[in-house]
Amino acid sequence: MLHERDPELAVITTALRDARAGRPSLVLVTGPLGIGRSALLQGLPAHVADEGARVLRANAAPMEQDFGFGVVRQLLDSLLAGAPRELCERWTHESAGFARMTALADEAGPGPEGPAAAHEQPALGGLRSLLEDVCADGPLLILVDDLQWVDTPSLRCLAYLVKRLRGLPAVLVCALRDGEPRGRHPLVGEIADAATHRLPLGPLSAAATAETIRDHLGEPGHEDFVRACHDACAGNPLALTSVLQDLAAAGHRPTADRAEAARSARPADLRERLARCVRLQPPAVRDLAAALAVLGDHGDPALAARLAGLDPIGSGAALRALGELGLVADRLPEDRTAGPRPRFAHPAVRDAVHASMTVTERERLHDRAAELLYRTGHSDEQVAAQLMAGVTSRHPWSVGVLRAAADTALRRGAPEAAIRCLRRALLDGSLAGEARARLLIDLAAAERGLDPAACERHISQAIPLLPTAGQRAAAALRLSPAVLDSTSHSAVDLLRQAAAELGPPDALEGAAREVALRLEARLRQCGVADPAELASAVERLHAMGEEPPTATAAERELAAVLLNAAVLSCRLPAADVTGLARRILEREPVASARVYSALPLTTVALVAADSVDAIGSWLSVEQRLGGRDATVADAFGHLEQAMVLMGRGRPAPAHAHAERALRLADAHWRELGVASTIALVFTALEMGDPARSVRILEGASRRRSSCLALTVGLQFLGAAVDAQQGRWAAAVETLMAGGRRLEAAGWRNPVLFPWRPRAAGLHHRLGDLRSALALAEEERLRAEAWGVPVAVGRALRLHGTLVEGEAGEALLREAVGVLRGSANELELARALLTLGRRLQGGAEADGLLREAAALATACEAPWLAERARRGGGGAARPKDTLTRTERRVVALAGRGLTNTEIAGELGVTSRAIEKHLTNSYRKLAVSGRRELIAALPRLQAVKGG
């Protein structure tokens, strides 16, 4: 596969034809490592087969340079295959002469002169005569690969031969690798200077890269994949074929999604080839390559030269040699005024350089690099990277640098890097007592989002090393806060022990009181799923008076936790909840460290109180200050935005924010993933997309959590999927089970957990109107007790849907009136739609349906907007929406037949009937058999028309 080598092949072919005419030539093929010199020589015999040339071939190797006349012997051995007896006898004679020359050269030692010279001329003359006899039947093509490694006696022979090619119908093709130190041998230079044609091979173009990909992987590559291969390998055939073989072995196809795999591939065989090349270089070249490998992208040439111990002249020569070898290329830095910086041509080169060093050499070089970067004022993270590459460090400043680097990594949203730095700092044996405890606490703070178990372990190790109760309590507060998730029993025990040792908050002052209040907040939040603890928290809130203190961060955190308990249990009027939540926000700085506290519960309280305007404006300012999507704070911001959007009745954008929160949580704080999944679940419930719901259920099954909100939310979502697939009995059973779990825990808020309306709708579909009305009445009582428009309006709409006649219409009108005062416009759109359809035509109904469609569109709820449009004057004709089978099923259902009876009538399964009925309900925008029967006259009228 000699792509883009046609010009070189043409030159050699022309040279063979000239040789036949008595014009011999020497062709020198040059280029860096892996550029394809050997491949060109290997492909030549097949390419020039029509020229009738006899081919002699020899491949030199670095380990065979001491084998005298090894290359010449390879060339002449090619003559034995099918050669006449006389020629073989002559070769035996010449071989004996070469053997004597080799022995004499070994006695003489290195150098161009010696006792061998007396025998050299006759032997070389005999070789020339032998080649003349070989050329009698046609031109001769002599191929010598890797000229730089040819043994010295063979070099003398080749140098003798190239000066005496005249009259010999032969072409000598030699391949010479650029940058090799032995390529500067005088005899190599003598041969190169005699070249008739010099063919420097260049890198492959993008088009040739694409052809090579197709050759190796059997199909054309996507342009992104081709670009990735071309950029990563810089057109080097060796690197490209190694990468493609590696990808093929792993079963990868040349598709766009595999572009990054191609870009980051580091084939083992390529690394070994490069490592052998590096080991053969002079010490200065190896040292500079090692320095560049250790410094990575942070080292400029001057810094690398200092690390390698080279002066400017020596480093310049070494850098040129690396460039000629094709191991290093220039890279322009971000600051273009600084000039180009060297970079390795492929990621495997750095691996190869590391492989060429011993463990001790790497350790020593990384330690020297750390000191050099530290002394020259480089960043803490750059110095820390060198320290972490070694096992130990005796520098007195190393721990301080590692802690500073960890702090920088945390600020830019890279907790994994911070954890690595701090764990490396712990290996310093000089730390003990309180100093070690402080380092353990810093490590725990970095780990609390990604590895809560490790965080807890390191806090428990640090606490005994701290001298005071206040310090031990402050350390316990570094445990990951349980805002919407559960806390491990061992972590709760640590918090309890710290709180007991510190004492009650009312008996403390200053910083100790702040710590005690925050400990109380954490412990009370840990008991949020216990009805007794929930009641105790509400009593504590009442005991604080009408205006609980919110002056300090600790007071606000405790108030947020107690307020959350009151919201879940509905034991505080919604107006009081709104007032206290607003006071907390007014005193809380924007972009504060709320992430690692219970303060985000304030958002939950305001959503439950149907009062999201304050938190919405507050969050918009916070998001403008952050908004990088790079830290755990950004994840919390998306999560809170999702909750606010849900409170406003915009589930689709809320779902998008929840997905971004989950993605960031998985990267920076996995415990936050539970809260993000809860948001995903409840937004999906509102959107009613079966495929989306199934994906969320499958993803959530991989998250182990005992969080009550998540467990029940997943039950509700599973019930929704069952209902969408026509399994109504199973759906209502699952919903009721989840609702009973919430009731047992004391969680009774009708806004946060509106499960009764869904259960009532399912009972109605199953024909159990009595159970549906009972649930609707319970929901109405709970909503009125809580007293917020969204809950009351939803309960009224539910009741009005179940009640026929004027009474039901009055309830629906009341629901619309109440919901006009709510922030949740989606609930208002639902009430308008239900009322408009109940009115069954007329100007008022059309107006209500148009308003419902407009609100649903504004809320990005196209499924509801479509139902509103179909329910009004622009509604689709039922015969256009139902299939023929669906119309038959609807007609039989209208006659009062059960699913089993309809299945028997049509000769299908009951499951198929459930599916047809579910599709019919959706298309006709009805909720069950009762509404379906009411819609039959309209359907029959259309059929009659």
C-alpha cells in the first residue's frame, strides 16, 4: 500500500531503463523514522517486475554492525537461487576472500587502514566482475535498506562500487534514515554524495490517510475519523498503520464516534519501535528527549535544556536531531510572541521515551524537574504534577505546593486532581499531629462529593489528632451534607459525638455556637424520613418564635432544615413558609458556599409554597456570576433552576437543567446525582414521555440509594409507564404503595408529591368512581390545609373532572380562578383545557381552549397544546385520528363490553385491546371509558358525515 509514492517509483523505474541503456545510477531514499523507506524498497520488485531486472536485497540492522561484510554477503547470497554452477563456484571463491578480509579487519581493529587493505582491492575487483556477469541477461536492481547501520567493511565495498558503476547496467537504491548519528559516518557520506537521485519521502496527505484507513479497516472512514488519524499521526505511515491495527484489533470501525479513540491511541508495537530508536541515540539526544517527556507541554526549549544539563549549542543540536528523526515537531504556543515550542510528533513518542529510561532515572528526573519549576516560578499545579510522578520527595516546600495545587484544582472544578495532590502529600513522613489532621480534613473536603466513604474515613482519622472539641466538631461538618439524600449511620454517629462533646448551641457563643447550630441542622436533616424527628424539628421551629434568627450562616442553615420539615409535614402555613424563606434568601450572599450546607432546601420550600419569584431572581444573579458548567456549584445551580422551572410549570426546560446537573454531579459530586435524579424523575412524570421514562428508570437502577424521595419517585414513574402501556391496575397499586410510604414518613405536602390526582385518574379509568372521589376529597382537604393556589386549583380540577353536570363545571371554573393566582401556568392550562372540553363547544369553550393551547406552548408542553387544539374548533376529525381497528374497539367499548369480551369478539388478545384503547384515549383526548362514551356521539356524527 504505497500511497502517494508514485513519483519516487517512477524515478527508480526510469533509472532502470537508463541502466539498460548503459547509464547506471545510485538512488538515495531518505526520510525520518516511519516515513516508509523500507516499505518503498519492499514494494519495488513487484513494481518493476516488467523491466526484467534481477533483484539483490540486503537489510542492515543496528545489532549486526560488527558482522563484517554482512550486508555484502546478503546481497551475494541472493545470487545463489537458481544460479549456474560456474557462478556459484565464483561466489564461493569471492566469499573466501571476504572472509579473509573480515578476519584481517578484526585483527586490525577500527579504522579505514590496516592489514586488510592488501587483500581488499582484489576482492572488491572480483565483486565488480561477478556483478558484470550477473548483468549479462538484464539490468540489476540492488536494494540496501538502512544504510546508516551497514557494517564498515560493507560500507567500504559499497563506496568502492558506486565509484565504478560506469558500464554496469545496474541501479543501486539505498535507504537512509534522517537524524541517525551513524548517518554522519564518512563512508555513508561518501556514498550519499555519489547519489544520482535523492528522494526525500514526505508525510501522507489527508487523502492518502483516508485510503490507508480503507485498506486497513475495510471501509471508508468518516471525515472526523480521518481528520483525527491525520492530525494524530502527522501523516507518518508507521504511526498511522500502528494506530489502525490497534483499532482493528479492538473491533473499532472508522466512525465519527471513534475519532477520539484514534486521536488518543498509543499502540504498543509503535512504542517499542520508537523506544529502540531512542536507545540508539547519543546521550545528549536521549537526555533532551527525556527532559521533554518529563516536562510535557509546560517546558520551553531553554527549560528542557537546563533539565537535561545541556548548554544552548548542545541542546540545539540534540533538538535538531530529534526533529530529523521525526520524533519532535514544532508547536506554536498560545502566546505567539514566545516562538515555537517542541512537541512530540505522536503521544506514543513520550511513552517510548519513558520506556527507554529506568525507574530510578525517571524518579530522579521528575524530582529535578519539580525543583527547577519551583525555582523558576512556575505554577503550583505544574510543580505538583512533577512531585506526584515520583514516589517521595524530600523538599521542605513539597507539601505546601501540593496543598496549593489542590486548592487551585478545586476552584477550577477538578476535585479528582485535588484528591491526587492531597493523597500524595500524605506520603510525606514529616507530617504528624494537628498538621496531619489538617491535611486529612482538606482531603476529606475534596473527596466528599466523589467518594463519601473515603471522606468519612479520613475525617474519622483526623478527629483524634485535633486538640479541641471545637476543632473536632468543625472537622465533622466536612462530611458530605445530606440535603436530599440519606446519610450513613457511621457518619451520623460522628456528627452526634461531635455535637455531644461540643454541647448545646444555646450554651455557647461565637464560632463554637455557629458550629453547634450547623451540627444540629445536619442531625435534624438526617432524621427527615422519621415522623418523630420531623415533628420534633417543627416544634423546634415553633419554639424559635415568629421570626427565627437568620443573621448568621449557621442560623440560616438550621432555619432552612427546620423549614423543610414544616414543608414536608404541612405543619406551618404556606404564607409563613414563604416569609421565612424570603428572609433566609435576603440575608444569604449570592454565590455563597451554599453547596456544602442545607441552604438549598430553601428552594424546595418556595416551590412547595407556590412562590418562586424570589428564588428565581436570586438564582439568575447567581448563575450570571458562575455559569461555567465546571464545578459542583454549577451543578447545584442547574438543580435549583430545574426546581424553579417545575414550580412555574415548565417541565421540558426543567428536565434539561436536571440532565445538566446530573452530568456535572457525576463528574464532581456523585452524591448530588441522587438529587438530580429526583428532579429528572418528577420532570419526566410531568412530560409523560414513555421512552424517556424507561431510560430514566434504567439509569436510576444503577444508583443505589435509600433516599425516600428517590425511591418513591421511581415508584411513581414506574406506575406512569405501566399506565401508558395500559396496565392500570398495576399502576394504581404501585402509586398507592408509594403514597402510603410518604404518609408513613409524615411527608404530606400536596405540591411536592401530588400522587393522589394520578391515583384517582387511574381508579376512574378502571371504573372505580368511588375510590377516585375519595382520593379527590383527601387531596382537596390537604390542599386547602396547605393553602397555595397550585395545590388547591389542582385538587378542584381533579374533583371537577370526576363530578358530572353543573356541579363539576362549577368546580372546574373555581379551579381556573384559583390557578390564575398560581405561578404554575401548566396547571392553569390543564384546568382551562378540562373546562373548555366540558363546555362542549361555543365561543367560551373555544376561548378557553385557545388560551390553554397558548399557555401550554409557552410552557414548552406541545403534548398539552395539541390536545387543546384538537379539543377546540381546529380539532382533528376523529375519523382521521383513529384507525379502523381502533374505531371498532371504541364502538364495542361504548356498548359496555369489557376488554375480554371485545377481545373475544375481534379474535385478538386482551393486551391488544388495552393497547388500542390507550391509543384511542390519547387521540381523542379523553381520560377513560366515561369520557370515551361521552365522545361517541361526536365520533358517530363524523362517521355519518
